[in-house]
Amino acid sequence: MTWKPNLEGSTGPMFERIANAMIADIRNGTLRPGDRLPGHRDLAAELGVTVSTVSRAFGEVIREKLLDAGTRRGTHVRLDIDLEMSRPQGAVDSGRSIDLRGHRAPLSTWAWEIQHALTECAQNPGFGAWLEYVYGGGHAHHREAGATWFATTSGYAAEPDRLFVCNGAQHALFCALLALCDHGDAVATERLTYSSFKAAAPLLGLRLVPIDIDEHGMRPDSFEAACAAQRIKVLVCVPNLQNPTTATLPEERRHALVQIAHRHDVIIIEDDVYGGLLETKPSPLASLSPERVVRLTGLSKTLGPGLRVGYLDVPAPMTGKIAAALHGTSWMASPLAAEAATRMITSGTAARILQENRSELARRNAVVRQILGHQKIRTAAHAPHAWLELPDPWTKDEFTRWSHSSGVLFLASDVFAVGRANTDHAVRLSIAAEDREALAGAARKIAQALANHAPFSEVLA
């Protein structure tokens, strides 16, 4: 059948109007299980809208588990749709867990965008070139795309000749640490930092030195004290929307940290995987000290996981060591993944998705602030996570036990703490892990639990 949405009388963003019309027609039987939907481009032309608007609408319906997509025969209404019909539109299934631990693409159209880029790659006559070994930092046009992505996300361009394409930002960080550090070296970082970095450091025999933080991020006085007390080889810093606290370093702290690093001969690794989500771009640390700062970024945190492509911008004297680390860990980044990323970056698709993700994250953060704003919660307009400090007498352990019984899952502060001492009774909530309705449902459950001043164990007793 040829389907066209009935948009008469509907209001709101066009993608939502299309999605709501499709959902309504599935639920009222106009669209039946197995029915094929028109192609994105065809429907966009019929309605006089952009293809991305239609793709986003389809993504919303896919999120509701009403469509099967990605087959050669196009997009169809699910054959097992009767299993989903009992869920009212917009309702959160109280029987399932709401998982706010990890990171997902805020928009469900991310999968379609990658599929489209890979299809273009497969149809290109030069496809075979992306299945061969490549030396150095990657194909020249892949490195140029990485430089463009740095400029897009940070406002500060990279030199393609000093740029390395990696298998994701985590691989880029591992290569930088491997190239710049020796076994036993001390590496300073925020006293609350992301778990994958904590996992990488011991594999390389590195000692993590915790630096104090506050609501503005890393404290320069604590960094200075650590450098005075022992030899710090490298500082790993997340200056923008820090994980897990969401702090963004003010300009004066950026200058102070760079000056301290100069005085004590410390190399800085600037992990800027979240910087693209900021509307206003602070000065990258690399712009303040190009000869001392190695910076990295990727696609996973700003666009969506799955396309594991990261970029490493390196001062010229360090390129030989980085090349050796890249070859020693993976020989090269996947040229096929890099080509898909390059097509998305050079076509403007990546920048468009980035802006759409910012908008969606802003809406989700508004939901969280509306429900939990009376609690001590740190978030930012476009942050993909929030940091919730628990009120007395709740502890992180009590709240974790509550989470297992309530079906609201999150990460407690222990996951992020550097060193054995952890007095932070706090949890990280992923804003990007669930859709707005599920996120709101989780926030309401959390608000209700925290409103009961008796900890979970006392309630059970």
C-alpha cells in the first residue's frame, strides 16, 4: 500500500506530527502488520519536507517498537505488532527496568544514518581501497575529515599531517598513554573520572593521582600541589561536560592548568569527546599550549556509539611515538569505518545530527530539572548525563540497593572514584540512555524515593 500521513489538525514539530500519524494508523489498523512504508526520500518529496525530518519521524516509531527497518525490502510494520498494542501511546512500561547507566544515540535515526553512509561506501567503485592496510595516521582524506570534525566540535582546527585516525576515542586515549608514559609513571586526573580510563591505566602500569574538583571542574591549586609532591608525567583532563560531574572548566582555570603544566613539565591529554555538545566553545587547552597538549575526540559521545572512529591531534615532535603506539595496538584504524565517518562529516550530515542531538538532550535535561530540580543535581543544557548528590541520610550503597528493587538503574560514584577513598554519596544518571518518557518515569521514581527521608534498608525494616 502507499501510505501518507494525515496531518490535518496536528501541531508541533513536523517529525513528531508524522510520527504520531503513523503510530495512530498502526494502532487503529489503517497500517497492518507487514505493511510496507514508503521510502524516506519518496515520502519527503510527497510532503515537501527534508529527508532528515522523515528519517527522524521513522526513528521515533522504531523506538516505539512498531516498525522493522533495515531490510532490503524497506521498512515494514512489525509482524508481531499485537504483542506491543497493549502499551498505551506515551506510557512507560512499569514492568521493565529503566537503564540509565550507559550511553545511546539520543536520536533513533542514528542507525539509519550509518546504514546510509555504509551503503554509499559499498556502492562506490573504490570500495576495495578501504579493505587494505593503510600506513601512518590513516588515508589523507580521513585525516582531513578528522581535522574538520575538530573544528566543528571545538572551534579550533587540527593539522591533518599531525592527526591520527583511531578505533574510537578510547583507543586514541590508550595510544596516547602508551606513547607518552612508561610503566610506573604517575598520571593525574579528576578524582572522579570515567571508568574506561580507570580500566586502561593499570593495563599500562600507570598510577592515577586524583586531583580535587568542585562545581567548576578541576582545581588548579590541587594540581599544583600534586605536581609539587611528586613527578607527574601526564595530566588527563576532560574540560567540557566532564564525566561524570558535567562540569565545564572556566577560561581562567584552563589558563592556570596550562601554566602549571609548563612549570612542572607535564604533558596534557585533553579528552574533548563532549565538547561538540556545547553551543559556546571555550578555548581548547590545545589552543593555549599547542606544543604540550595532545587532544582527542570521537563520534560516540556526540552522535552515537557503534561507529568506532576517534581522532588524535598530536604536537609534531610526538607523532613518531603515537604512530608506533597505533601500529602496536591495532596497526591501523578501520578504513571502512573511517570512510563512513568521513562521508558523514564532509556532507554536513554529522553536523546536522550533532545539532539535533543537542536539541533532544536539551529537552531531556529540562525534564530532569523539572522533576529533580529541588534536589542537588548537576546537569547542563546539552549534557548527556547528570550528577545527583544524595540527600542525608541516603548513602550510595542504600540507593544502589533501592535501584535494584525499583528497576531504575544508574552508576554510583564508586565507578568513577580514583583511589580507595570515596566519600561521594552520589550517582550518575545517563540522559542519553532512554527516551524522554522513560527518563521522566525514572526521575519521578527517584524523586519519590528521595522524598522518603528513611533510607531503603530502614523502609524494609
